[in-house]
Amino acid sequence: MLGPMTDTPRPLRPAPPDDIVELVRIIVLLQAATLTLATLETTVWFVAFGPTVGPSLALTAMSAMLTYATAVGLRRHARWARRVTLVAESLVFAGGSIDAVLALVVAGGPPPLVVALTRIAVPVLVIVLLRRPTARAAFGRLPATATP
């Protein structure tokens, strides 16, 4: 049965490091799935138009494989996976920011919502989560009680 009901709020406690890392891993897996779908789409274009699409197919497929490998590394709390994820998300954010500025200047309006979410908001979220002290502690970077 349920315990006694009280009106006093429970104190907020920080999420354990494993929860933060698991959330980041799930986000990275979603990005890898999106890259896999992009690879399938590029494969269709490769079949239709031949080798001119080959470099795009290769880059998309390699990005998907690297993203899956990084997600596995995040699950194992590997330091290299955290570093690779931070660098990759920074590059995606930089590209998305350039696209957003170009959309504002050239098209005179903001980029589409999906572009803004996948290339700006999600990378910022992943970077912020991985730079939290509790996430750093999960990768052995600094004690959980330390300040950033």
C-alpha cells in the first residue's frame, strides 16, 4: 500500500552519473539511427546516379559506424568515447550554426525546425550533459564532488 501522504516536497537530488551517461548514449544512438537512414537514402541515390554519389555515401556510412562505436564506448565509460563525442558534437554544432547564419542572411529567415533541433539543440544538449561534473566523474575525469 501507499505510505502516508504529505505536502512537504522531496528535496531534489542530482541524477547519478550513470543516468546522465545513459541519456547521452541514447541520444547518440538516435543520431546513429538517423545517420543509418541517411546512408540508406544515399545508397538509393548511388544506385540511381552512380559513382558521383560515392563520396557522400562513404562519408555518411563512416559517420554512422563511428557514431555507433562511440555509443558503445559511452556504455563502457571509455574516455576516448567521451572525447570523440564532444569533438563530433562540436563539429555538428559549428556546421549547424553556419547553416543557420546562412539561412538568415541568404533566405531571410530561420532554418527549418528539424535542422535547428538536430544540428544545434541536440549537440548543445549532449555537450552540456557530458561536461557536467557527474558525467566527468563517470569517465574518471574528476571527483563527483568537484566543481566545474
